[in-house]
Amino acid sequence: MRTKIVAGNWKMHKNSEETEDLLNELIDKLPTDKEVQIIVAPTFVNLQSAVNHLEYTNIGVAAQNMHQAENGAFTGEISASMLQSIGVNAVILGHSERRAYFNETDAIIANKVGTAISHNMIAIFCFGEELKDRQSGNHFNIVENQLKDGLFHIKASSWENIVLAYEPVWAIGTGETASPDQAQEMHEFIRETVRKAFGSDVAENVSILYGGSVKPDNAKEIFSKPDVDGGLIGGAALKAEDFAAIVNGI
């Protein structure tokens, strides 16, 4: 049975005090009786605080990125072992903002995935088409190529460490959202693509999250689709009441 997951990507928001305030609100507001894995991804400087703060809760902590190398002369970067040393065992990789603003290629992201797997970390692998791809009808090809280039080098057994996060780039931070039917159509295509390459067991067990402007008023309908297993939430994750409402939409 696939795991239902709602993950909040805080991006470059919340200083130390604001992080603790939001974590306290989340502890108070998030449900504890639902079969859903809840994850928050604060900034690097607040990860240790988040791990300590959430130790006895049902909320997990992920990093927003990491470097593919084990160590070395990579000023400003963070390694997998550094994350694990503070209790972080999940990481978001390949987010559209990393691809667009920091020139992360499929090859770089594939290396990061390999590093995460070698450390037995959970990799939340992000991918999705831009508006021009959707408008030209090339969106399925783009998504298929991102999956193949970023993930198809790993073994079938390693997929237990993979969470897929489909993020139509045209629906991130724009207020636009793929309709529930559009989300289901793409998620079904993604699952079938994985099935063709790795078999039904892998395809049926991998969680596929939707990551495009999920809000309290559309979460339940999006999450009701058979191939949508939760969400990677951006802006709404910064408001405890909104994030709780989205979790309750599962």
C-alpha cells in the first residue's frame, strides 16, 4: 500500500525564531490520527532545531537540497553525512527552482539521487514541465525524459527510497493549478512509465506527490485522485492553519 505524504517546502523563509513559532503551531494544529506521513523542510540553518523540536511528534524533517559529493572543496555546500549527523534522513532533489536558478541538470540530480540512496536516505525527486511544454503538447515527453535521466540508473530495490513529486512549473507560485483531472492524467502517465521500466511492484508502491499550488480549498479534490498520493506544498506550508487543512484533505 502506498504511503500518503504531505511535505512542506519552506524554501528561503523563516529565521530561527520564526521557525520555532511555526513548528509550535504545527504541533498544535496538525492531526495525529490520520494515516499520512507529514514532512517539513526548513532552511539548512534551522534543520537541527527542527529535528530537536519535532523529536516526539509525527512530523518528519527533510533538507531542501544537498551536494552529490561525500566531502571536499565545495564552499557553501552540504553533504549527505552532514545531514544524517543531525538526524535528517530525507532530502528534496531536483526542485524546479534548483534547476532554473542554479543550473542543476538531470545529470547532476541523478548523481545526487545516487548519493542519497547510498546513504539510505529518502529522496523526494522533483520534476515537471514548463508552460511552453504544456502549450506545445510536449509535456509528457519532458516528464518521461526527466524521470529516465534522473532515476532510471538506480536498481528496482532502490525505489523504496524514492518519493516522486510532480510539479508543473507553470503552476508554482503563479496561483495557477492543474485541474484534478490534469494532475491525475500526468500521475497515471508517471506510474505507467515507472511500471514499464521497473515492473508493477515498484510502480504501485512508489508515492507520487503533486506540487503545484495546492491550497486548503483544492487539496481534497486533488488528493482524491487514484494516482495522487499527497502533495509537496510551498507557500501554504508557511501557514500552520493552511498546512493542517491540506493534511486533513488526505
